[in-house]
Amino acid sequence: MTYSKDEIFNIVRDALVDLFDIDANKIKPDALLYEDLDIDSIDAVDLIVRLKEKTGKKPDVEAFRHVRTVGDVVDSIYAITKAN
């Protein structure tokens, strides 16, 4: 299934709220995962697992090391869904 970037953003936002109790109002495309949302590397693994469950696509863990913002996560997932 192909998702729009807005749909992926909503999936990412919902995952961050559900997994880490982050205020949805703080989750914006330019929000920094570590600095603004306090997401560490262990949390990122949990996020990857949740995104795989929701999209049916497994994010590339190596590529995920380079994401810094919520928008980067959205772009990464979008690229995976478009490629398959």
C-alpha cells in the first residue's frame, strides 16, 4: 500500500504519542527526535517496530541512523513505501 506523506506523518505522530506519551502538539515535521522529543536509540527501535506494524514495510535500520527530525522519519518511510 502506498501512503501519502500526510498519512505517514499521522502514523508517526500516533506512534510517538502511544509509545512515549509525547504531547501530539509537540510533534511537528521539524521537531528533533533526540533534543525536542527525547527519543533515544532504544526508543527508535520501538518506533521502527511500530512503523513496520502499521505500514507493512520494514524501515532500514541503517538509514534510520541518519534521521534527525520527525520529517526525516516521514521521508524515510515514504521512500520505502514508494519503492515497493
